[in-house]
Amino acid sequence: MQGQRKQAINEKSSQTAGLTVTKEQDFSEWYNQIVEKAELADYAPVHGFMTIRPNGYAIWEAIQKNFDEVIKARGVKNAYFPLLIPESFFKKEQEHAEGFTPEVAWVEKDRQETVERLAIRPTSETIMYDAYSKWIRSWRDLPLRINQWCNIVRWEIKMTKLFLRTREFLWQEGHNVFATPEEAEKDALEMLQEYKKLDEELLAIPVILGVKTEKEKFPGAVNTYAVEAFMPDGKALQMGTTHFLGQNFAKAFGIKFLNKKGEFEFGWQNSWGFSTRLIGGLIMTHSDNKGLVIPPKIAFNKIVIVPILFTDSKEKVLKKARELEKALLEFNPIIDDRENLSPGFKYGEWELKGIPLRIEIGPKDLEKESIMLVRRDTGEKKPVKIPEVKKEVLKSLEEMQSSLFKKAKAFLDSSIVEASTMAELKKIIEGKKMVLAHFCETGECEDNIKAETTAGTRCIPFNQKPSSGKCIRCGKPSKRKILFGKSY
Ligand SMILES: [Zn+2]
């Protein structure tokens, strides 16, 4: 009796634990509540910063582990470069300096000691390339492939959005140097394909690959390539970029090598990166009104086992649940044997936290030597005989992974609409979709379209069928289409 009362009280006080808005009602608040209530991240004492909680960091670790293997197989080595960059380094590459200066945070301590101002890295090209200029001597030192996993700070003024817009975030930045432009550009494009694989196969987020316009490319780059995803609230999210840097930075930093003919030549470079923004994309793409949904491949705890406890059968049921836990150890199962909470309450809590599969086991199941297997994304329930559990778990995890991708892919495909007039473009953007249209690729038209519709250019998608048309804004001839959309 006392136990029952305790249960009622606990559940009542925990009712606030569920989501109080739907994805359809208020997307932004829905997102914030999932991040908070699934315990992924928290606001920090300093405005614009975030604390990544263990549940969120586990997702980052899974991404890191996966991608680290990919880059190491390509001959990339990890290293670590300093957080602080002398101001003079920034000024060496003009476009780069102009592009980043507005959002650089400066360290003011010990000004007299350090003589010049020190920047907290907003990106590490300059500090890394200064080191490269000392390390690279001959063609034998090339290619040089180095990546670092680190934090960066960009002092943005817009409102904070955990994982999506914070002043500090975690990322990887790879910086490779080659002897020829062909190798450097080919490598940048291959890295883009690696990003696509990571996004689609691990995170189950479909992406579009393309090249950025002159206006949108990375400051100091010759070409910027991007993987773009599309979120359910009608905004595009950049999931990673790779840049062909030509010799711009090599000339600015003196990265020279002795070629096979015995002449000095500047190196050819690329760089590539993605950040903890991917976690924001993951949450928005798959989650629902019960809470977090994440693809099984990225989930650390893939199963939660909930034993249904009654006084007379408790021991038997718990024993079986623990046997299952052992048998399924490779999926890092959680066993929820808390006695003061009802099964229904526990189901809700683990759904909120996004555990991909739930196993329910009670006395009636035991009589039939079976359990109930429940999928997080569809809610589908399936009785499974105990000897078959492991096989069925594997099957369900695979099915869930591919069905999340298919669902997101269908959404992406239906969200790209072709337009040939500005009126059409405006209407499609207002309808929360992206527009594919002919475009003259001038900064002037890009600015005008942005001012008139709030949609920017996302990328010029690869693999377009050859077509000729007229720029949607100025009517000048155009040979390829570009993707417009609002963005994060
Ligand atoms: Zn135009």
C-alpha cells in the first residue's frame, strides 16, 4: 500500500518530464525540450555556450569513433594545435582575415607580455599552416594529412540554440597538403563523399552535395563544397564542408617544397570539417512528439529491458530479465528494475530518451517463454520467443536504421521544388520547401533574392542534367540550377 502511494507521487511529480508541445505546434520549443529532457545538453553560465551532457556526448563519441576510422584508413593522422593564435597570423591571408575578424574572441590578459593580441581559434588554418611551413621541405614530405578534434569559438551575436548555434562548439578540422592541385581538389571531393556516407549511413540523414557560390564559399578558398540536409521546419542545415584552398594559404604562410626537378614550389591545400551541429540535425530529423529518436547505429544503449514486476512473480521475472541483459550485452542494454514506478511511466521515459528498442517481460510472457519487442520509431510491438531474441533484435535495429533513412529521404525529395519565376520561388519558400532554379551566379542576384525572400543559395548541386535557362532573378542565360532555401 505504501509502495503504491510512493509510486503515484513519484509519477505525478515527474509528469513535467514529458514534452509539453508538439513538433507541429512549436518546432523550436519542441526541439529545446528534447535537448533538455533527453538530457543531451544544457545552457552554460556564459551566454552562448553549452554544456554537452553524457547522453549528448555519447552521440558525439559515436560520430567521432566512426569518422576517425575513416580518416585513418585514408592516411590522415590526428594532432593538436594551440587554442590561441597571434593576431598577425590572421592578417597573412586577406580574405580569411576579413571573413573571420567580426566573430573572433580576443584574449586581453598579459597584453604587455605577448606584445600582440591573441585570438581564440575560430578555425585553425593559420596556426596549422605556420607549423606546416616549418615541417614541409621536399616532395617526400607530401602529401601531409593532419586532422584535429577540438573546440572553436566564434562570437556570434544571434540567439543561442543548443548544438545549432553556440559560440563554442566541437568539431574536426582536417588540413591536407599536396604537390599538385589535382590531388588536393580530388581529395577535397573524396572527403565530401565521406561526409555523405557518415550522414546517410550512420546518422540516416539524406544530403545533397554541391559547390558553394563565390559569395558563400569559405574565406580564402578557391572552391567550397558542401553537404546540405533539410530539416522538418523548412530550413537547410549544412552538415559539413570541404574546401580546395589552391595555393592561397601556402603563399601567405610560405608552405614551400622542393619538387622532383629540384625547384621550390608552393603546396596545394585543402581543408574539411564538420561539427557538433550534426547532433542538432540528428535530433530534428528523426525525433517525434514522444521525444528523441536516433538511428540505432549511433545509439550507445540500443535496448532497454523493462521487467513487469508483481510481488508473487518478481524474482522469476527479474532473473529472466538479467539473463537477457547478459545475452544482449553487445547492445549495451539498460535494465529498468525500479520498483516505485509503473511500466507505463518507464516506457514514456525511455521513449523520451530515444532508446531504439524496448523489451517488456512479465509473468505472462514467461509462461509462453517469450518477450515483447517494441520499436521506438514506429511503436510496433512484436512477441518474440526467448531463444530468438538476439536475432530479432539485430533484425529490428537494421530495419529501424533503414526505415529512418527512407522516411527522411522521402521528405527531402518532396521538399525540393523547381521554380522559374520569382513569384513561384517566394511561394515555395513560404511553403517551407527548397527551390531549384536557374541562376546567373552573380553576387548581385544572390543579394537581391535574399533580400526579397529571405532564402539564400545553399549549393549548386552536382550531377545535374545539362540544361540551359534564364536566371530566375535577372533573366540572363544560365547553364545550371542552384538550390535556394532558408538555413540555420
Ligand atoms: Zn541573375
